[in-house]
Amino acid sequence: MLKRFFFTIAIVLGITIISANVKPLNFENPGNRRLLKTEKGNYWYYRSQPEKSMFLNVEGISTIYLRSFSVARVQKPKVIIIFGKDKKTYELTLKEQKNGFYIYNEITIPVPEGAKKMELLCYERSIYFRPFYTPAPKPKPKSSKPPNLMIKAHGGIINISHNGTESQYYTFNSSQSFKFTLNNGRNAIVYVRARLHNNSLPVFELYRNGELVDSYEFSLQRSTKYKAPGVNYLSIGKKVDLPPNNGTTEYELRAKTEHMFFAKPVLLKQN
């Protein structure tokens, strides 16, 4: 019994840590609301007023994680996301049916650089939505010696699981690159994965101090061991060996195709 108790506590703590990575956002003009209770937390979800869109302030945010559910079975559910004149339709795929609700998989929405408003349009009245985002980490006090690895820019943080363990990856896409700096002569490698869709090959480029180092292309082979929330098809990983670093070096990973990428820099041990 004691072992089962500690096991349960560990699961609860793990869920709490995962849920703490994202924070909910509020629509500016929501309609009716419903409360959804899941292992990720208890949140109010909203639908729009009849024949109207819902608007969201996305200034300073690079990625929106949209969660949704329906109170009735819907044939081919979808939602339309609009940034200015850019419009894109996302299909909602069923994750599970629980307590009479049809809960859909979370979708990841890249926010174009400079966008201030996001418009959400859904004609199906039985579907409710709640947007989430990853807050930027609070700046730490400056020290006399810079950290060995400094993350400068990314599109969000996501946990990728493998054999029961999770690793933190930084996302980047065609709207937001991934930038980091290596200091104090430290060397590193970067593990990169991509979200597969539309049978197109994901491609990204590596830049060192603003100059192109190499271009990398993924195959359509899917990983069966690694999982990411809201990602149906995850690519096989690529290991990128960075050039030797003699002092301070700035790196940037840029997406060349309309895919979501996930990067994890790892410092190498000093000799």
C-alpha cells in the first residue's frame, strides 16, 4: 500500500509539472462557457456568439496551443484561424470521449511575427475552445561569467517523451527561428525532430554567427518510440554536430519549409 501511495504521488507531481509549462489565455469576446476537468487541470472553455468570431490578443506570443472539446459527436470537426488576411483551417481529431464530452487533440498554431490579434471561427456550435501559451522565462540576474548555454529565441517549449521519461525541446518554424549562444569555449550538439504532414519533406538550416553552415532534410519516416503532445506524426531524430567553439558562438536554426521543428541543444563534457 505504501509503495502504491508514493507511486500515485509521483504521477500527480509529474502531471503538475507538465501542466505548469503552459498558461491559459482569455478571448476578448467569448460567448457561452463550459468547465472541462482533465488531468491537465480544470479550465473554462468557450464558444463564440452565434455567427461571430472570437478574438485573442497574441502580441508578444509566438505559439498558441489550442485545446477543444465538443458536447456532441461532430462529423469532420474543424476550426478556422485567421491572422490579418492569412486564413488556415485546422481539422480537429478525436483524442478521447470522457464524461459525455468529445475531447480533441491539442493543435499547435504558429503566430506570424508582428501579429497582434488572432481570430477564431467555428461554425459548429457544440465545440468549445481554450487557448494556451508558454510564458517566456523570467530573466535571471546577470553574473560575471555568462552561462555556458544561453537560449535567445524560440517558438515555445514542449516535452517529448521516450520510454517513460521526458525531455524539454524548443520549437521553431518558418515564422520564428531557434537561436542560442555557446559561451566559455563550450561545445555542444543539437537533437532535432520535425512534425510530419502533407507528405512533404521537412528542411531546416543551421547558421553560425550569421553565416550558413549546412542544410538538413528529414525523410518521411516516423518515430514509434518518441511522442509529443498534439503531434500525430513525429519524425526520426537528427543529431547535429556543431563546429568547435573557441569562445562565444551564436547559432540559429531556421525552418525552410512549413513544418514545426523541435530542437534540444546538449552541452558536451569538457576534456
